[in-house]
Amino acid sequence: MKSSELVQGTLDMLILKTLALEPLHGYGIALRIEQISKGVFRVNPGSLFPAFRRLERAGWIKPEWRPTENNRRAKFYQLTTLGRKQLKAETEEWGRQLAAITRIMRAPAISDL
Amino acid sequence: MFRIRSVVAGLRALFRKRQVEREMDEELRDYLDAAAKDKMRSGMSREEATRAARVEMGSVDAVKEEIRSAGWESTVETTWQDLRFGLRVLRRNPGFTAVAALTLALGIGGTAVVFSLLDAVLLRPLPYPHSERLFRLFPLEGKRKRGVEQASYADFRDWQRQSRTFESLAAYGGDSLNLTGTAEPERVQASTVTPGFFATLGVSPAMGREFRSDDTESVAILSYAFWKRRFGSDAGIVGKPIHLEGRAYTVVGVLPSQVRFRSHPWATPASDIFVPVVPTPARNWHSVRVLGRLAPGVSKEQALAEMNGIAARLAQAYPDSEQAQGIAFQPLAQYVVSGANQTVWLLLGAVAFVLLIACANVANLLLSQGAAREREMAIRTAVGASRGRILRQLLTESLLLAGSGGAIGVALAYWAIPLVGRIAPPFSSLFSRLEDAQLHLNWTVLGFSALLSVLSSVLFGVLPAWKAARPAQSTLAASRAGGMRGGLMALEVALSLVLLVGAGLMMKSLIRLLEVDVGFRTEHLLTMQVSLSEAKYSTPEKQAAYFDQVLQRLAAMPAVLSAGTVTDLPLTRNETSNGFEIPGPHPGQGTAGYHAVSAGYFRTMGIPLLNGRELEIGDSANSPLVGVINRSMAGKYWPAENPVGKTIVVYRYVAERTSAGTHVQFKPHMLEIVGIVSDIRQLGLDAPPDPELFMPYDQWPAQEMSLVLRVGAEPSWLIPRVEKEIWRVDPDQPVTDIKTMDEWVAREAAGRQFILLLIGAFASIAAVLAAVGIYGVASYGMRQRTHEIGVRMALGARRQQIVWLILRQNLSWLVIGIAAGLAGAIALTRLLASYLYSVRPTDPSTFALIVLVQLAIAALASFVPAHRATKVDPMVALRYE
């Protein structure tokens, strides 16, 4: 199945949403987004990691080094209180926009009449 | 909150670079591991999974670059990289860098010099609080309502009493006074001021107080500089007496150091002493300059309306004597720079041309460089540099160039600014302002130069960078670049042509001015001024006796051939003119310059007698009044007759001091014209002869006279002896303005010389830069066509043909440049008109000469590379590339 381009500016929101459940590391987040979207969205590391950097700087997510099973450490990201607030705000905004866009798309066009 | 976190993280990335990079590597490796493990779970072998994960991620370096550029610190990093790389590029091409930086240094440095003038003359405020509310007031007179400098004291008092829109009004005048009593007698520059004058300026004395309305006439206020120089900063000076004009004055105050007041914009030096204005009640006697401070919140228009109402009422109340029909205002800040502001803007315009030429030149150099760096740009683009990234890199290089050019330019300016201050023409408002505001390289000038550097880097850098960031893919683009180069060259030619024409016109004016026949022999003529103290020489007899003795002593000196005296020395911008009447059956009236002279004046000056007789020793106070007129006066008032033997009515100024002030009157006297002398330039070199009337000083005594000595040798060594000889008659009379007549002539030329020197310097720089530009374009063209030249020569083309080939490709742009320059010059030399003397702004011969000069420069600059082209070995040329 062909993967789609993400709608501009939604990657941050998706990352926040994936982290809302539990802290994850980079690949975990990418995998989760792919799985939940049933493979529609595939995020490549080139946009994923800069997004982490952005969100971290904004104070919405917090990195944490955790040991992995093979005696190495991995960087896990978790949502901060500020991030949770942001997610709520973005979710609401997204809902409003989605409803609006849907209304526009459903409106009868001349060819449909 | 976000900001702080971002700054901290950015700084950490910058300064803990290795740790941050390590963490990034670790995170990416972990990601790859996880991805590979995931794929192995779906059945891939370890190798396959690892490879697949890597393929999915793409270039690890590219991902890392993406991550790095997410933070602000990456901008800092790339800028730093760009700077280092730019420096390397500039160092690798020392020739190019040196030429470009020097070119910019000339442009930026020159502009900084002129800007420092602008800063001192126009930008720095007057040293008075709220000086924007200070205005000069001028009475408007006659049917045409001409504004005149001075108002009558009576008018001033009425304006002062009736005005509500002005917080305060004050009046002042200029004078020079003899200071005696201590050390050598000295003539000091003074201002007469009304009570409350300094309060109007917003200045309170540093010591003592200012004048009050209940002061006597014999009080004085000293300037800070004079108090320091003449009285050794005596802290107890207030209350002490000083002797002015033989009378005792009490010092009541000393001004603060920043106040340097001049009774006239070009009065030099600034006033040292201030004494009260002596009231003159006559309404037609214009003796004071009026200054006002607007009340807060009052607009200029409101004040004008009120003052014009007052003037109208006065004109109605005193229909016989009142001359002011209205009142005009000028901000004091504008008044003190009248004349200077035009000069400064003119010079700034001229130097802006130089800067533009410099920028065009460097742009051209960069375009040629860009062609040489095409390979580099192609590689950078191939390895993934974006166009914006390359543009940024190139602009950083431009900024570096402009920065180093600016730094050298500021160093040049630091050296040149005092030089300009030194050649500023004395007795001009420009000179006064520079002296008061102190011309130097200050922070404003430095800031302006920095700004100018950045601005010029954009000006010269954008076009070449834009061009280089898009390497020429087609011959079309290449030819467009050729057009750009040609266009820039034409621009340089045009701008430098305008400057050269300007300099040429000024040069011609100055030559014409110095060629003027002044009507007397200026060489070996020593001049000086003596002003007699009022108290000591109170009667005309005493005054005449003093000058008799002085002249006798001076004439007896062995080195002195002859000696004379005159009230207004020629070529010093001084002239006292007055009306006269011609009685008889056809009465008439006229105006002439009134001069009191000694019998030997004409002989000493070398002014030939045309008709009748000279003034003689026998024309004394007891014999009938006689006078000699000049040819202009004879021609103007007696065109068809011989005026010798005719009688005219002249008016003598008589001042009478009473308790109400000084009453001034003009008393009529009959005078017989006994001779006619030829015309001389009286007022100045550029002032055509006017009617002049000369009378013997025994009959027409004066307090202030100039002495002229015709000497056998170089006059300057005589000065101390002459002074001593004069002091033998009276040691209390200061001798001032001891100068040779040639010095006065030089002073007359100083204003135009100043403009010529600066515009000439700018034009020379412009011409050299334009020549370098033409040379650059021509040699670039030659290099581009080396191959073609080789082929042509191999096929038997002659040298002249090759030279012509190279010359021809520049010719059309050169012609366009010259045409544009001519059009520009015709449009712009009008701005020079007021500085020109007997040369029209569109003087055809100057224009023609300059075009020839410009063509010669262009031909020479393009001939050198063209000639080099013919030296190309055809074999080498064919292997070229």
C-alpha cells in the first residue's frame, strides 16, 4: 500500500498523540504512527528527529535515557504537562478544522446537481 | 519559557558539540537497530534487515543535517562557516581582494568624510535647550516685502511688548571693541545684546548673571574661552572692571563653555565679549537682529499671524517712519548654516557618485570572479547545496569585502577629516559651524560608515551572487552577464563624467576669478586695520591727527614706498554705501560706496587717475568738501557730461548720545567732484564695479580705517616693525587683520577653492575607478576570447584587427555611458550654478573637453588589454581551455 504524505504541520500533533499513552523511543513512535494509520502514514527519520528536536525545545516532550535489553541505552520521549495541554488544544483545533473541511467537501458541486 | 529552553539547548549544541553529536549518533543507531529487529521478526535475515533499514532511512548524514538545522544554533554555525570560508576565498585571491577592498575604501571613506561634515554642520543640534523653538525674525520691507537682516530697535521693543506667542524676544548686534589695560591692546569680537538675551537662548551664565533691564551701559559678559585665555580663568572676575574703548566696564558674568555665539553666521571668531545694546530710537535706523523663543505649544503659523498683525498696526501708527510691512521667520538652526547646508548636500551628492562607482566596479570584479568560480558552484550544487545556501555564502563574502573596505575607509577618513576642516573657507557659515561643532570622527560617523558598508555589500554583491548561484547553462545567460558587465561599465563612465564636468566647471570658474583684473596692483601690498577708541579719540580732529601721524611715520620707513589709508579695504567684503543727490536744473539721486581715504591712497594702490585731480594734503577740514568718483559712478550718473567740477549733496552720519539712547542723523553737505579714478573690484573679486565716492579723511573723519603700504620687498617680514611704528603714536590702539593684499585675494577664492578641491578629488577618484572598471571589462573580454583570437591570428589576422576587435566590444557601452553622463551633467550642473563665476553650468567647451578626457581615459584603459591580446601565441591560444 502506498504511503501518503502527512498533512502539513500534523506530524507534531501525531507525535504528541502517540506519546500520550506511554513514553516511546524514536522507532517506537514511527512504528506506532504507521500501525495506527494502518500503513497510510510512514514517517521517515529525516522529518521525525527534527520534529523531536522542535518539540523538545518547545518543552512539550522530555527525553529520557533508558537502558535497553542489550545493555545499551535508548532515548525515550515522554509527554510533559505542557505537552498534554498542547495536545488537547491541537486536538480541538484539528476537530474544528476537520469538520469545516468536511462540510466544504460535502457541499454539492455544480457537476453533482 | 520556550525561549529560554531553546537558547539553553542551542548553546549546549554549540559548546557541547561532541556530546550532542554522540547522543544523536546513539539515537539514530538505536533507531536502525530497532528497525532491523522489527524486520527480522517478519522473517528477514539479519543482513537483509539491516540493509533494508538503512535504505529506508537514506543517508544518515543527511538526516543528521536535518536534525542540526532544526535549531537556531545551526544559523550561527553556518554563518561562522561562511565567514571562515569567505576569508579563505579572499585570501586565496589577494590581488582581487586588495583591488576590491581599496576601491570600497575610497568610496566608503570619502562618504564618511563628507558625512562628518554633514553631521557637524546640520545634524548636531545647537547647544541651546529646545533649540527648535528658537527663530530669527526679519522685517519685510518695501512693496516687494524683501526680508532684511536687521530691524530697528524701536520695532523690536514694540514686538517684544506686544507678542504673546513668543515666550521671549531678544535683540543683538555685532561689534568689535578695543580691549586695553592689560598686556597688548587687543581688538575683540563682541556682540551687543538686550537684557534677557541669554534667557531667550536658554543659557544661564556659568558665573555671575546676565544683563538686566536696570543695568547701566557699562557692564560686560565674557565668553568662556576669552575668560580662560585673557584672564587666566580668574575665578573672581565677576565684579572686576575691564577697559573697552577706553572706558571701564564691570564684568557681571561668564558664559558656559559650550556657548559660542556669533553675531552673524560667518562672524569669526565667535564673540568674546557681550555688552548691552545701546538703544537707537529712530524707527528707520536698522541696528539689531531679532531672536525669539516660541512659547511651548505655539505653532510657527500662529506666531506669524500674530507678528504680522503687530507689524501692520505699527505701520499704521507710524506711517512716516515705519518701514516693516510684515515679518518673516527662520529657525535659528537653519539661519546659522545658511549657505553651508547647500554646500554640504552638494558634496554629499558628489561623493555618493564615487561610492556608486566603487560599488559598480566591485560588482564587475565579482561578476568576472563568478565566471572563474563556475566549477566550484557547480560542484557545490551537485553535492546538495541549495541555491539559497550558495547565495548566502557569496553575500557573506561580499559583506567581508565591504567590512574590510569600510575599515580601511574609516582609517582614511580619520586622516582626511581634519584635513577638510583645515581647508574649510574662513568667514563662511560652514567654517563657523565646523569650529563650533568640532569636526571629528565620532560614533555617529562610525555608525554611518558601518551601515554604509553593509548597504554597499548588498549593492555590489546581490547581482553577482544571484548570477553565480545559477551557473550559466546557456549562451543566452552568458551573454546576459556580458550585458550586465557592460551596463555597469557604462554606469561608471556616466557617473564619473558628471563629476568630471562639475570639477571642470569649478576649475574654470576659479581660473576666471583669479584672472579678474582688480584694477590695482595686489602684489607687495601690506594691509592692516586700526580702530580708535571712542573715549580717547572723541572728536574728528583727534581722529584725523592720529592717522596723519601714523601715515607720516609709516611713509618714512625705508622699506615702505608709499602709504595710504581707506575706510573699507577692497576685496574684504566691506562696504558702506549711502545715498547722494544731484542738485541743479535736472535733480537726481543715487547711491554710492562712501570711502574716506588719504591723499596717497590711489598712488599706493596703483589706481590710475582718469580725469581731474587726486585728493591732496591741502583738502583739509577747513577747505570746501571735495571728492573723487570712480568711472562707474561717472558713467552711471553723468553718462554724457564730465562730472569734474559738479557739485553733489552727500550725507554724513552723526550719532548723538542722550539718555534715551543714541540718536542717529544724516546731515547733508555740498561736495565738489574734483577727479575720476578708474574702477576697481571693491566688494570682492566676483562683484562687478559699483559707483564709489572717495573723500579725504581730514574732511570725512573715521574711527576705523585700514592702512595700505606699498613695500619694496616681500611684505611679511615687515609686520612687526610696522606694528611697532604704529604703537609709537599710541600704544593703546590694537592693529588687526595684518595681511598682504594677496592673502585677501586668496581668501576671496577660498570658498570656490574648497568646493573645487573636494569635487576635484572625488572626480579624480571616480575617473581612476572608472578606468579600472573599463580595464577590467576589457581584459575579461579578452580572456574570454583568447581561443577566438588564436584562431583569427592563425588565419592571418593583423594586430590592428585584433586590437579593434577588443576595443569594439566595449565601444557601444562606452558611448551609452558618455551619453548618459552628458545628460546627467546637463541636468545636475545647475546645482553648481551659485558657485560658478562667469561660466555657465552648461559651458560647451568644458563639456567637450571633459568628454575628450573621458574618451582618452577609456581608450587607454581598454587599449592595454587589447594590446596584450595581440601578444597571444596562437598555439597557446588554441590549446586554451
